[in-house]
Amino acid sequence: MGDDGLRGFMRNVDKTGDLDKRDMNKDGAKKPAPSRNPQDQGIRSYLEKLEKTGEMVRVTKEVDPATNLSAIEWKTYDQHGKATIFDNVKGHPDWQVCSQILTDRKKWAMGVNLTEDEFLEGMLRKVAKPIEPVMQESEGAPCKEVIKIGDEASLFDIPVVSISEDDGGPFIPAGMAIMKDPETGIRNISIHRQQVFDAQTTGFLMLPRQARRISDKYADQNKAMPVAVVIGAHPAIFFGSAFTTTYGVDELSVSGGILGEAIRMVKCETIDVEVPADAEIILEGEVIPGELRHEGPFGEVPGTYAEADQCDVFHLKAITHRRNPVYYALHCGAPITCTQATTGIGIEIATWDHLSKVEGGMDVLDIRCHAAAGLMMIVVKLRPKISGQAKTALLAALSGPYLHPKLAIAVDEDIDASDLRQVMWSMTTRVNAADDVTMIPNTRTFALDKVSPVPEGGHQFERMGTKWLIDATMPAVSRPDQRERFARAMPKNFDSVDLEDFLPEDMFN
């Protein structure tokens, strides 16, 4: 998962902040506003919430990050729908590891204090009101409780997990890399996978997006690019790192908008970069222009492997972290994982916003980019007002801000777009393939969609394939007589019967 996201959504956001100089520190950063009850901007309060609500399982038996931790956390979510936290990690007695903590909309809604029903519209409201980060003194910052510089800093001290069977080595997939434009000083934060090569070097994969644009500027100046990698922070910060606005907008201001208060930042020890004060782990280092190293393969978001290739190299200069740190072992590979869920939510929000502008705004009820389909299938739930409107919505969904979806399905208001059983029923009972299935050949597709061919001599980012749309809606609202014959045969009083009134209580714990 790279720095892909909702492009252009925030074109009107002020890129400089235009701050009142009376509210600035001597380094030009905004002073933190007084707060009687500042929120915990780390990951720990969220993990506590998951455990208290039964959304997380605590594992106390010894696990090995090199051999079995990945399978345990993946199976726990796959079979039980639960996140995991590991208390007894082989070789790392003072560490905990958490995983699968943001794998579905329910967990995401908990993380950003929204209900599931209001989630998409609520997130759109939040990201539209960014709040600029603020600086605080480093002393007392949680991420500075332990500081290791130079040779004292070792990546082997971190319980980095070996994830998929054929990965080229252990990977850090949850690292949120912060770098600054060398010309403007404006921050960018994005997620980059990092294969651990040795105690002080990793791979640093950069796709041709904003981080690469910044890296190219350093290369033009023949300078190493300072990079701070943040591992473990509030879900709002993680979302911001997976979200791309117009170039020049600090994604941490988006995180602030989601959180409802400014993200508190501190200076790094060895590089001129600022990082979230409440983070669990900070890796300080640099990427040297022109230095490449063989990296991969790696299990990626479609659930298949990205082939080994050359990538940039990250050189570690320092590690700072909290006492008794929690390592976020983001799983990337076979669905369903946090990787698909996080990117999928970005696609859903972007598509919702995109459709709000089509035909003056459609009666869209829900959008689901299904993680189980490797982010390449999107379901649009809507109430078509007139004939043909569902197809218009599907065309828009397949030409939105993201390349990932190649299959778009429209369902009606009586279908749960998150339930693939209901979606499939709708497809078999409401689709006449000759009229309702449309294919669009020779269109750009997701770089990791291996079934779509790469032009001869081209790169995977130039894949061309066929997108297709399926209109599985009933006739439009304007034709009520035709809609009636597609009504679902549901049990009597289905909407009013509550199982909790009749079944044993322990079934709902």
C-alpha cells in the first residue's frame, strides 16, 4: 500500500496555514492551543477500546514473529473477526505486537468516533475541515521515552514479522514515512513497505506519486532525503498517511480534522523532520539518491505477490520509542487485512464524493469496496430515480480517483452492499446479462492486477485491461409497477423482530 488516495478532494484547503505570527514558535510552527483534556493521539487507547468491546483477542502464549505470528493473527480475524494483541513475543520480552486492528468498517468507525451508518458521510465532513499540526517540546513526549542513536539503533530490536510464505524477508508494512519538500518545507506522509535487509538498512518502495516527486527533488540537488518512519499511532493518523490530497497539503492536517484537534508534533533527534509525539516507534534515517537494492517478492493488496524488483534504500540513523512499545504488525497479503480495509475506505470515501457531483447528486445509500476482492470490486447501493441512472453511477465509480476497482456493481435499497450473499442474489435475480452487463476494454487498471496485460516494453503502472459494470438494480423509482415484481420474499415482521428478545444472552457477548 503506497501513498495512493483521494486526489484533488481538498483543492481549496490552504496549503500554508497562514498562521497568526503571535501563535507561532520560534521555528515558525504553530503553538499548541491550550487543552484541558487533550486526547491520547497514540494507538493504545484505541487498542483498549477494541479489547473492551470484544473486538480484540489477547494472546499470552509465546509466539514467534519469524514463524507463526502472521498465521495466528490472520486466522483469528478470518475465522473470528477479531484483532489480536500478543503479550509474549519470542526474542522481544519488553514488546507487544498488535495486528488486524483496522480490518473492517466497524473497527474503523470505533477508531474515529463515528457510527457505522454515518461513517462515509462523517469522514467526508471531517476531512473537509483540516486542522494544522502543532509543535510541542520533545521533553516528555511519549515517542522519546527511549532514544537510540547511531550503532546503538538496530532494526533487529523490533519484532518485525515475516508475513507471507514467499516474501523476500521480514517487512515493515505499517511505516508512515514523513518527508519534507526541500523547496517549500511542506510535509508529506505516506505508507511505504520496507524489507529489513540488516540491522540498519531496509528497502523503501516509492510509487510514482507524491513521495517520489519529493525524492526526485532531493536527487536533483544531489542530497540525501531525510525520512522519519512512524509505526503505531492513532487511526486518524494512519488514515491520513494513506490519503493523498492535492500536492502541498500536509496529510497530518487531514488527520487533525478526523481527530477533531491538532496533531501534536516533536522534532526528530538526527534529522530535520517532525513526528507525532504520541507515536509508539520512530525510525529516523535517510534515502540516498540513486542507491538501489533488490527487494521482494511481497504479498500485496490483491492477495497475490508483487515480484522482486529494484527499490530505494533507507539508512537508519536513530530509533526512538515508548517504554514497553507496541509494534503494529500490519498484515498485507491474502484478504482480509488492514491493508485492504484502509485503502478500501479511501476508495469508498472518494467514490461517494465523486458520485455526489454526478447528475447533480444521486440518491446514493452506501458504497463498499470489498476487501475480499483485493479492492478491485466496488458495490454502489443507490435508489435510481430514472432509468439508466444506475449505469451512470457505475461508469462514474470506475472512472473515479482510484484505479483499483475494475468491477462495479449497482444494487438497490433493499440489498446490504456489505453482504456478498445478498449482492450475488441481486445479480442472479435482477440482471439480464444482455442488457445489464457492460464491458469497457482498453482502460487503465490497477498496477497489481496481474490478469491485465502490460504493454510490450512497459511497466506494471501502464497496465491496460477491461473494466466491467453490472446493473443489479430493480427498475427505477419512476416505474413503481415494474419494481414490485422484484420484491424480496422476506419473513413476516422481519424488520420488527429482534433476536436479542428471544435467544440466550451469551450468544450476543
